[in-house]
Amino acid sequence: MEPAARSQPNSGQWVVKRLRQISGLSKREIARRAQTTPAALVEYESGRRSPSLASLYRIADACGLEVHITFRRKNPALNREICGERLAQVLALADALPKRPAAAQSAKAQYVL
């Protein structure tokens, strides 16, 4: 595994190490509570092995923490109807805001190059 990949916040290696750091427990104590071996934790933290989701849940539970996984689209498709509604809301808000006097607008324009 490349060094850059090991330090990523979403990697099993990073998660297991962070769980241990937050809990303040030793690898031996976490392994005992999670019903695994200290050697398995060493392998997870070194990146030589990736923990299963079940193992992550047990390790987090052993540390007194919970795991929540959220899935979401990376690039959601734009919905024209929703975008149109949002644009209409922004434009209505802009119309509701107090207007700036023309003198203030022209004074500002003088300083813009």
C-alpha cells in the first residue's frame, strides 16, 4: 500500500488508529474487548490488512464509540426544476433587500479598476 493511501481519513488504517487514540486504551485492551488479537490491530494500523466492517464496529464499540456510515452521490445530477425554484428564491430575496442609493453605487464603481 502506498504511503499516501495509508494516511487517508477514510482508510481502515486511519480509522482504527484514530479510534484507539480517542479512546486512550491500549491495543491489548481494545483487542480483548473487541474479541480480536493485538496483532490484528497492529496489522490494521500499519495498513498491511484492512478491517472488515464487522471488525470496525467491534473495535469502535470496544473503544466506547459508534460508527456511522453515510453514502451520498459525488456529483449529484442537477434537477432543473429544483435549481429554478432556488434561483427564484434568491431573486425574490434580492428584490426584498433595501436598494443602495445610486451615489453609493457610483462611488464604489470609482474604486474598481
